[in-house]
Amino acid sequence: MLLAQESGAAALYAGGTELLLAMKSGLLAYDALINVKSIAGLDAVAADDRGVVIGASATHSAVERDALARERLPLLAEVEHSVANARVRNVGTLAGNLCFAEPHSDPATLLLIYEAELDAQGPSASRRIPVGELQTNSYETSLAPDEMVTAVRVPPFPAGMSGAYSKFGRHHRPTLGVAAAVAVEDGRVADVRIAIGCVSPVARRLPRSEDVLRGERVDGLAADAPALREACRLAAEDADAVADLHGEADYKAHLARVFLERTLLRALGRNGSGGDA
Amino acid sequence: MPDGMTEIPVRFTLNGAEAEAAVAPRMPLIDLLRGEFGLTGTKRSCDAQVCGACAVLLDGQPVSSCTLPAFEARGKAVLTVEGLAADERSAPLTEAFVNNAAFQCGFCTPGMLLAAKALLDADPAPSEETIKDALSGNVCRCTGYKKIVEAVEEAAEAMR
Ligand SMILES: Cc1cc2nc3c(=O)[nH]c(=O)nc-3n(C[C@H](O)[C@H](O)[C@H](O)COP(=O)(O)OP(=O)(O)OC[C@H]3O[C@@H](n4cnc5c(N)ncnc54)[C@H](O)[C@@H]3O)c2cc1C
């Protein structure tokens, strides 16, 4: 409501780890900040019928330490521990990370393979947004100016699916993030989910790489197996890598190929261990 | 916020004692600590939450005081390196830094000590890996990290 009234002069403030830096450096200016943390109940991590609901005020640290998240979403808990440093994790929120739409985000990539959704609340209506439809470009989202995210809903992987995540970089933020999850049935890849992020403005799933792997025999998927190589080659193409401060497009396409192979092999190696991490 | 915006009253616990202040909405915690309370052990360095020189503990957890607004201390406990130095239970930690020569210029030391304290409070017997992980967000540009890790290992043993 307040957000609607202030139209453009106000911004939502959660942990402020992005917003206040941008304001300090003069990149953004607002007359007023509306504190998401002052809305009661948004800091909870709770169960719903599909999985885990992470409130908009829940920090990365809260997610990484939460017993329910660790049990049902161990890969997310593991990746949350790798975000930034302890101080940023203690203050910055998962929802704030997604809403800032910084291209170099770990959760924005990982949550694509969880097929997570966001609860968005406007002055008169609420809606669910698939996580892949939140970000539209660097620093841009599909949220209306008077809409806020109230929760991130993350279903666990289906039974029998295991996942892995790799990040690579020499800066504070990742240069590349790759997430993969595989379900194996009767020795074959029954289902597979792959996402890549940070190398282009918006993280994405890689359906062509997924299709190549579906149905493949798992015992044939060693490091140089043709299907694995083809999936990784397609990933380098479909990632649509762009040049930025983290490196040239070619370099990132190369990273995509190398890290997808490693990540898939780790996800397969974790298969049968009973957990998603 | 416009300059005329009213100040926010903040009551909090500072190094174990009750404290009170009125802060501008945009004042970062470090300016309150250094400017109003004269606690200059907290260092501003990168000003971007990367280096850890400005780390203080908020309810026991490390935060970057260069960016965290001062009003966020409302109702909470803030511990700075001065509070740690005055706390007898933490003496083995500061002594271990001296014994191991775990600093040269000393600019990162307050943040390192506080990150180490938060770790040891949560895990009295951390592995070398755990220590490295807990300190990985604190940057030292002269000693290198080996002596710092060794100091924390020694402190953990002495404090158990
Ligand atoms: C040094 C450093 C290192 C980092 N490293 C990593 C890394 O390795 N990997 C990674 O993924 N991220 C990294 N980050 C980003 C970090 O995860 C984010 O800074 C943090 O999660 C943002 O959350 P916040 O609550 O502080 O957001 P804020 O700064 O409060 O808000 C960010 C933006 O989102 C908007 N917003 C906040 N909450 C909502 C809401 N509920 N609904 C709608 N809009 C909202 C705000 O208006 C603002 O535009 C790093 C950041 C720093 C400073």
C-alpha cells in the first residue's frame, strides 16, 4: 500500500546489502525506503503442501541453517552457504537477491532446477511467478512498481532426483553458475534439469542439453561420452554468453562446457545417495 | 531521505552496557560507533561489505557496519573489538593473535578477531577447514592467513 502511494520515490529495503551500496555510490536515489523486515511473519521458513516456503525477510544465513531447508532442500542450503561472505549472508535476504536481478546470482540459477515460484503481492491482488519469469534483464524484473515478493516457494526435487551446483569466479560474485539434477531409473536418465547463470543477463534452463541426455544409459556417461559432450557443447551455445567485467563471451562459453560436464558427473555420482545434495 | 527527516531513536546494548542515540535514517552503524561513541577500533576500508575490516557482531553474528544502517541496532547487542578486548573470556583469543604474530599492520585484526569469536561461540572445536571458511570473508593484505588460522586454532584449544 505504502509502495503504491509513494509511486517511484520509494523502494523496498530488506537487508540493504545491494540497495544501500547502490545508494551510497549514487547509482540509485530514493526519498523513502520501506522496510520489508517490519512486516510481521515474513522471516519464517515453513512447509507447505509442495515444499518449503521461504519468507521475503529470511536471510541467506537463515536458509542455510534452517532444519527444514537442510532436510528437504540440502542443495539449496549448501549453495546458500557459498553466497558472498558471512556478513552479507547474515543481513541479505534470498528474496532481495532475486528481486535485485543482478546477473551474477547463485540462487537465481539454482532455483530454476528446483522449479521454484515467488508469491507477489500488489495493492489489490496477489499472484505466483515462476522463478524463471521474475527476471527480464540485468537489474530488471516483471514485478510491477507497486508489487512486492512476499515468499519464495521451493519444492524439493522429485523422489530419486539428485542435484549438484558449481560456481566459478575470481571476483566477489560468481562468473559462472551451473546447476544440474538427474533422476535415474532402470540404469537410464529418466529426467534431467540443467540451468546456467551469470554468463548472460538472465539465468536460463538449457532444454536442448536436457533432451540429449534424457533416456541415455547412465553407465555410459563417463567424462568423454558422446551424449555428455554433445549436451555440454549445446550448453556453450545456448548459454548466449556475453562479455562483461568477468570476461569475454568465448571464455564464458568454454567455462559453461567444462563446468556443465563436471556438474552433471557430480549430480550422477550423488544419485542413489538418497538426498538432493 | 530528505535532510529534514527526523532522527530515529536507537536503544541497544553496546559492549555489554545500555546505550542510546538518535540517528539519521541513512547513518551507517560504523559512523555511530566511531563518531558518537569514540570506538575507533572498527575500521572502514572497502566500504562495500567485502573486506571485513568494519565487522562487528550484531546479536553474536558478524555484520558489515560500513553499510548496515545504525537504526538496525535497535533492541540488539553490538560487540566491537573494544568490547572483546575487555571481555576476560576472550583473552585467550587476543593473546593467541599476539603469540602467533597473526598481524602486521593490524588494520584487519578487529574484524578477524570478531569473526573468530563468532566462530568459537558456535563451534568450540573447529577444524582447520571450518576456521578458513569462517574467516574467508575477512581480507588481510600483509600477514597472510596461515598465522591467523593458527592463532584461532590455539585460541580454540585454550578456551575449551
Ligand atoms: C560483497 C558481496 C558479495 C556477494 N556475493 C554474492 C554471491 O557470491 N552470490 C550471489 O548470489 N549473490 C552475492 N551477493 C548478492 C547478495 O546475495 C545480495 O546482496 C543480497 O541477497 C540482497 O538481499 P537484500 O535483502 O540485502 O536486498 P536489498 O539490498 O534490501 O534489496 C535489493 C533489491 O531488491 C528489492 N527488494 C528487496 N526485497 C524485495 C521484495 N520482498 N520484493 C520486491 N523487491 C524487493 C529492493 O528494492 C532492491 O532493489 C553479494 C553481495 C555483496 C555485497
